Amino acid sequence: MRKQGVVSHYNNQKGFGFIMVEGQDDLWFHISNVTSGASIMVTGVLVEYEEKSTEKGNTAINIDIIGGK
């Protein structure tokens, strides 16, 4: 199931960030999981994603940027 959230922090040099999701902890993501719009990834953009459970916790995958700040 696809969900929506807002990028709360993105580190361009390291290629990772966090997506703020209402009612739960922020989700970690890596730029390699961004399927569209990776060149405009910045804090504050609206994204749509899938959530995956890993050994280190939940992460966002198959991320599409759907809106600007």
C-alpha cells in the first residue's frame, strides 16, 4: 500500500533522509530508493512511498516526489 509523507530532513552529501509520517516515527530512506524526482529531493517535498520492514526498523522504498514545498 502506498502512503504519503513529507521529507523532514535530507542530507544531500550522504544521500539519505527521513520522511515525516503523521502518527508514527519518521522513516529513513536512501536516495537509491527514489524512483522519480531524485534530482529535486529537498527537505519539505511531498512524497509517495511504500514501507518496508528491515532488521534496523522500517524504511521507505519506491519513493516518488509528488509535490514541492
